[in-house]
Amino acid sequence: MMKTVLILNGPNLNLLGQREPATYGLQTLDDVRQLCEHSCDQHQLRADFRQSNHEGVLIDWIHEAGAAQAAGQVAGVILNAGAYTHTSIAIADAIKGAQLRVIELHISNVHARESFRHQSYISAVAAGVMFGFGTQGYVLAIAAMAHLTQCDQRI
């Protein structure tokens, strides 16, 4: 059975391609979705790509993914939580409570930006963190998720 990688995008990522192109690039969120679907296909994974500006929706999706991961259907979540990375203890608690494998992702190098972006509540509960590689970071995160999934299958 092909496992799914849930790729969750938080607030304002629907504005990719028009919001701060010097920081986030010119690719749209639909471009990123297509990139992720292609990358998942290459790793024999299924992409489930979503975006919400609402914290509670992201938390509900994390809970669902935790149950699906426990059932062997989901490999894990690639999470670009946007600004919620720096503010949401609730999202971190959801990840921990759902016992969900998460790779935290950021398009920009958050450590080269404003100091408030240096704090992440998600990093402490993530399997890994990917930042600063532009939208190509999604491809790298999918490859990392595929690797982690293969390691699970060998145990």
C-alpha cells in the first residue's frame, strides 16, 4: 500500500508568488503542490497537499494524520506552519499528542530574518527541520520523509 505524505501549509502561504517575492520567490502555491506531487511520485508516496489560514483547521488535520499514521496509511506530515511556527504551542501540542512524525519546513532561512522568527515551538517535536532552500525545500523534505519511512519498514 502506498503511504501518504500530508503536506500542510499555514497562514499566508496561499499568497505565494505575490507576497514578498524577494523572500519567498515567484512560485505559486499551486506550483508548489505540483512540485510536491511529482516528488512524491518519485518516492512511491502519495501527496495530500493542503493550506489553511486557520490554526484550528491545521490542528484538526494533524490529529487526523496522527490516527492515519498509527493505522499505517500516512508516512508523516511536512508542515510549513508559517507564522504559527513562532506562536502556536497548540500546534506543537497537537503534534506531540498525535505522536505524529513531522518535518518542519520553511521556504526562507528564518535565522537570517527578524529575531522573532528564530523561535520555533514546532522544532522540539519535529523529526527534522528544513529551511532556507526556497520551494525546493519541499522536495528535500519529501526525500527525507521517504528515507524515514524506509527506515521504519526495515525495523
